[in-house]
Amino acid sequence: MSTKEIPFEVKAVAILRNHLEVAARELTELLKERTDQEFKEKEPIESRIPNFDPEDLMKHKWKGKKIGQGQYEEGSLSWGWDFRDNFKPETIEALEQDAVLTIDKYEFALLEKIVQTKKVKGA
């Protein structure tokens, strides 16, 4: 069958299908690159800090408001704090590397002498 005998509609569909296949392959590659990059950026903290144990933060007995000389209310993961020397060195190292360390639905931050925790807004 020669090119002249192929109906216009069939040629148009063949051209569109070819372009859609090319576009789909290009979009798939683009999405794969972006996904790979996002996963690399969100590399688990455990792999960057040997011996870091998130449980040091998650199961810590947090302090709350000061109620007297050297006495504090009980804090929680939703809002609490404690002196940095009450945490493992690996935990402090992880906090120093990230401005805010998020684990589950809680944020942890190192502020000079203290470690602070709070619940992520909307969680």
C-alpha cells in the first residue's frame, strides 16, 4: 500500500501515537529523575549519623514549664525541652546537622544549650 492510499485520519493517528509514546517516555524519565533526587535529599538520618537512635528523642522524659528552683512540670513530645547534655552524642550530632529534625509527627531542634520538641502543625 503506498502512502497516497493511507487515509488522512490514519496518518494523523499514527503521528499522534508516535509523539505520545515519545512524550510518555520523556515524562517517565523526568519523573524518575525527580523522584530519585527527592529520595536522595531525604536520605534517612540514620545512614548519615552512625549509631543515631531516634528513640533517644521519642522516648525521652521531656521537661515542661519551670515551677520552682530546679523543678519543672512534666513535658511531652507535643511540647517539651531538656538540656542538651541529657542526650546521646549521636543525637546532638544529628540535631546539629539539621536545623529541624522531623521524626514521625514531631519536630526536634537544638537551641544552644537545650533540645526542644513540638508537634508538627496540622499533624
